[in-house]
Amino acid sequence: MTDFETGNGGLAGGRQPHKLLVAACYVVAIFIAYTFVKYLYFKFVPNPDANSIFRDLETWTGIAWVNPYFRFFTGGVELVASILLFIPGLQILGALLTVGTLTSAILLHLVGPIGIEGARGDLFMEAVICTVLACGIIFVRRHEIPRLIRFLLLDPSLYRLR
């Protein structure tokens, strides 16, 4: 087993976050995953509301494939992030993926054609809340980042042909 899989390592001096903080990370993960899963229907099933948002993005960017391909891609990323948020050792990766995805969504709301009025404002606020909560997970589990990078980049078992 690798150092990553056994959970060895951690903060300098061997300090780990308090168990209540780790439990809070999973409670926060439930909220984030619930928010993502709640909107998966709009990402994967043709829907007038989602289509109008992605059609606006398509017109704004001038890229013809935004709807449906970008809609499917963002739904897939959100689904993967939702799953990773519950895997011990990979929760930090799910939180990083959440922050990356939702930061781009926030920027598209602010700068792009989506806007923050009406129902789209609710989407914007949920994106902001989930981004802040994911940043909290990253802060609590920040000691896992070097170990995750080492595992993803240097673990020879990932690159062996089987």
C-alpha cells in the first residue's frame, strides 16, 4: 500500500485536523453534493431552463457546441466532484474540482450573459455558498495536498502496465 492509501503523513509534526472538523467536512460535502445532484437533471436532460442558459452562453461566446456538449461536460464534472467529496483521501480533490467548476460559473454569472437576476440569482448564490464551503474543506484538509500531488505524480503503481 502506498503512503497515500494508508493515510500516513499529514501536517508537520504529525498533527491531524480535529475529528469534529473532519466530520464537518463531510457534512459540508453532503450539502455541496446535494446542490450538484439537484441540478444534474438540468445538465443531462433537455430542459427549457437549462437550454436557455446555455443558449445564452452559446450566443455570447459564438461557439456552436456550448449546448449540449458544455452542458454535458459541466454535469459530468459536477458528478465526479460529488463522488470524490465522499472518498477519504480524495475529498480534497473533490473540493478543488468544486472550487474550479463553481468559480468559472460565478464568473460567467457576473461577466457573461447569465446574470444574477431572478432564478439565475438563486443559482449564483448557491454557487457562491458551495464555493466558500469547498474552500473550507480545502483549508481543513490542506495538509493532504502535498501527499495527493505526490501520489498522482510519482506513484509508480499508477503507471504500471497490468
